[in-house]
Amino acid sequence: MGEIRFIRLGFGPESVEYQEAWDEQRRVHAARFVDEVPDTCLLLEHPPVYTAGRRTADNERPLDGTPVVDVDRGGKITWHGPGQLVGYPIQKLPRPVDVVAHVRRLEDALIRTCAEFGLETTRVEGRSGVWVLGDPVESRPALGGLSLDFDPRLTDDEFDPRLNGPEYAPSNAGQRREDRKVAAIGIRVAKGVTMHGFALNVNPDNTWFDRIVPCGIRDAGVTSIAHEVGRDITIADVLPVAERHLRDVLENADLKPRVVEKPAQEAAGAPAGTPETALA
């Protein structure tokens, strides 16, 4: 894969409003599609904002009417804000596009970034992003004085963590020794070019996540690098490290198109079916 350029759009007092960054993504995406610019990764920090991917359910949004920006990426609802490093890699991928491989590359770079600050992270099967693993379920403390067998999240389809106080708050998952996400990933691929990307929690106020059901996940929570390692770590500390690992992973990736298996009748010489257009 060729060289990727990094553009630092704004941090701290110069943080970038979500709509402004989204407009810039679309501008760069259009330019990348016609090869006017190289692969590009926008790095920035947002003022506080909730964004909802296409699969977000109504019962995962803020109860207090806080505005939510509905976007065209995959995934569900999340929060962006101060103390969170956001990256939007805009890359042209070979067709048929392998979306999962793109997500895995971003996870690799972020796992390496966390490791440099002494934080061991991993993937969780079936859940995108970068995670700090909790204790085995049987070793976790009783929740709200209840044994695990009576955890309402497991038995009550109507249970809503947004209404049930700090015991169930996503930001307190570490105290419950549950799995907790340190980096979220949500992307879109249009015309073979990626958009959106990742959000790495460096040192945000994670209680912002308590107003929603982050990523639609009710049995795990959120955390940050600074919280997990127990010392002050800033965006300025993490930015060059993340950029270095993103560059290494994305520039050195051996991009291969996803293998598409032909239907049996086509392989036997029957007329081909509908061309693959899901990611066009």
C-alpha cells in the first residue's frame, strides 16, 4: 500500500465541530475517489457530541433529549468529545472491498498504541473496537447486592441502564470488573473508499457515555487509557504514537480484495447472478 498523509485538523481549544469534520471527510473522500489526493487520515478532537450509526435503536439514545447527529456509518450510538482522539482514515481499497480487514487494521494500530502506555488491550469476538478484558463472569462482584443469576440485564428485556443509576453505568464497568471498550470503530465504504473511523479514549469524562447505551452494548462498558493505567496521559502524549502505528499498519498492509465465492450454477457455466454492488 502507498504512503498515507496525516492531517491534524484541531485539538483542545481548536477542536473541530462534528458537522465541519464530516463535511471535510466528504470533500476528501470525493477527491480520493478521483485520485486527486493520496490516502488521507484526518486526526482531531471534537467538542461534546453524540453520533448515531444506521443501526441505532430509539431505546439507546439519550433520555433527556440531548441532540444526536445521525450519520451514515455502520454501528450504533456513541459519544465524541474532549480527551478522545478521533481518526478518519480515507483510503481507496481494492474491490471486492474487505471491510472487516480494514477494521482489523485499525484495531491493530490502536492495540499497539495502548501497549506503549502500558495498557494491554485486545479484541472481543463479535464486537468491533479495542477492549480491556474484565474478570471471568463467575469472579465478578455481585451487582447491586444481587447474585449474578439475578442480574436484571440478563433476564429483563425491558431493563434500561440509563434509568438505573451508577451501579449499571457504562463508565463504572471497571469497578464491576466487566469488559470495557477503550476505542470504538465505525466505518462506511462508498465507491471503494473508506470514511469515518475510530475514537480512542485517552482521558475523557466517561460519564458522558452514561446517558446512552454505547454501541448498543448493555453488558459491558467504556474506559480510557489514563483511567486504566492510573496516571495523567493527554492527547498530546498519544497523538504522535497513534500516528506512528497507524502509518506503519496502513502503509505496510498487503491489501487483497475479498474472495467472493461463485454460486454453484455460475461455476458450472450458468448465467451469472447480480453483480456485487453492496459496497459500491
